[in-house]
Amino acid sequence: MTSLMSGLSARAAVVAPASRVAMPQSTSAPVRFGFSVEAAHKKGTGSTKNGRDSNPKYLGVKKYGGEQVVTGNIIIRQRGNTVHAGPGVGTGKDYTLFALRDGEVLFKPGANGKKTVRVVDPVQRGGREDGKPSRRDKRRELYTPRAEQRAAAEAAAATR
């Protein structure tokens, strides 16, 4: 029986140290109040500061200088009175400039160097009043247009 006890005690001596496992020290905050604070395991999702957009306002010049307008045509849509209305031009409640009569748009500096737009009578372009050809017309007669030159060159290349 003693040999049996000695065998058990020897076995217990071998098993006992292995069954006693030391607990690892926690890497979190030191325990002062009997509980431990753990770090988060998942990233917080936070809110984004982007993600908003406004609709387009389509501002700007709608009819440029030299273009023909009829009564009521919008010339400029703007925020504030950056371009002022001259003769033949009205201003809407949102500072939209529009034509009050038929004519041609003319941008011209006004009083104190302000930008103004006005509607004037259409200007006849091309030719002279006496019916003779203008200087531009005379120059055009001297030179053949590039499209015609290209067509002639292609025709000459095709006949070869």
C-alpha cells in the first residue's frame, strides 16, 4: 500500500505543477476598483461630414453681345446686381436681366465704370450701303476656301 501511495504521490507531484497554470497579467488598465477596462474590438462608424449637394442654378449670360433678342428673352441670370440694366433691358426680382424690346444685345460700360447691358436696334452687317463690295468681300474673292482646296487636291489624287 505504501508503494501505491508513493506512486500516487509521485504522480500527483508530476501532474500538480502542470495543472497549476499562472493567469497572464491583463494588458488593460490597472485594476483599482475591482473591474477592468477593455479596449473596443470593433471600429466605431462615426458620421461623415460630406454627402450634401445643392441643385444647379444655371446662372450666367444667356444671350451674348451681338445676338438677336425678342421681347422677353432672358439675357443674364445672376445673383445680385453685378451687371446693370441699360436702355431696353428690364430687371427681375432675382436680378435677371431680360429684353424689353426686339433688337441686338450690346454690352457697354455705364456710369462709374459699371457693367451694363442694353438692347439696341440690329446692326446690318456685311456689304456697304452704296452696294459696292466691302473690303472683306474683296479679300474673299482672292482666296479660295480651304474646303474647296482640299476637295480639289483629293480629286487630283483620285485621277492619278
